[in-house]
Amino acid sequence: FLLMIFFILGGFYMEWWYGKLVWVI
């Protein structure tokens, strides 16, 4: 259960980072 929450949060974090990278480039 905890691992699933961590995986979901990690996915959102990566999505946010990729969005930031796209905005910067």
C-alpha cells in the first residue's frame, strides 16, 4: 500500500519536472 502511494507520488513529481523542462526549453 505504502509502495503504491510512493509510486503514484513519484509519477506526479516526474510529470511536473517534465512539464517544467518543456517550459524551459
